Amino acid sequence: MPRLLTNEIVTAAITGFEQQKTKLDAQIAELRQMLSGGSAAAAAPPQAPKPKRRKLSAAGRRAIAEAQRKRWAESKRPSAPPAPAAPEPPKPKPRISEEGMKRIIAATKKRWRLAKAAKAQAKIAKTAKKAAPVTKKASVKKAVVKKAAVKKAAPKAAAKTAKKTGPVKKAAAVSAPPAPPAATGTVAQ
């Protein structure tokens, strides 16, 4: 994109605005004279004098330069290695109490026993389905319902006996084959 404003144009604009400013200042001065009745020269606002620049002596400049060199040297100097602080001993690793470990082990063994029992029950149910005749649908449904009732009753009975005897005998109670259901007076077909 070509540059539209050249230095000559900008300089001309500045001089034009300065002339307009002087005209406006003259008109403002005339109006103030009319208000106060004094002379136009007294009504002109005095321009603020430029602040004088302070001069620094050669001795002051030397002092500042010396202080700056000193700061520079201090920042560039390699820092001394910090004094070796006594390392804090590492915190001991939290340990599980013996009782807690026993509870965890017992819960894990229980979970695996129940999973193993459920797997065995599923296997028995699968083999029973294959061995059962498919000719009578009603009798098959009754057998499945009875097996499901036995499945639910066996783990509950094992859990009850285990609670009474304690956690050590629990393994023996669950690993034993489930007892056959008690006869209720009806004959299974």
C-alpha cells in the first residue's frame, strides 16, 4: 500500500494548524480585553516557561557510574554455593497394620471363593441343561426354577455357618459340596 502522507505534507499540516492556533489565541485575547477593559497584551495568556534542565557535576556523574559498575559486577559474579543444609530424613513409608492385612487377605479369599463357587454352579447348570431331556418343556422349567432356588440357598447357608464358626472355618464350610435340599414332602418329577 503506498504511503499517502509524506513528510512534506505532514510538515505543511503542522504549520497550518499553528497559524490557526495563533489566530484563535488572538481572538481569545480580544474577547478577554472586552470583558476586563484592559489592554490586549495583558490579556494574552503567558506561555509556560520550559523547565530548566538540571546539570550534573562531573563528580556526581563519576559517583553514579562507579555505583552502576559495582552493581553490574555484583550481578555478574558467580554466586557462592549455599551452605549444605542438613537434608531432612525421608518420612517413613506408611505401613498397613497386621490386623488390616489380615482383613484384606480374608476379604480377598472370600471374594475368590464366591467367584469360584459361582463358576462351579454355572458349570453344573450348563451340564444339567445338556443332560436334561427336552421333550417336556414344563418339567424343564420346574427343574430350572428348583436349581435356581438351590443356587441361592447354598451360598446363604454357607455364609451363615461361616459367620457362626469364624473366618478360619469359613473356607472349609464353603469348599464343602452343598448339602442336598431337605425333603419337604413333595417328590420332584
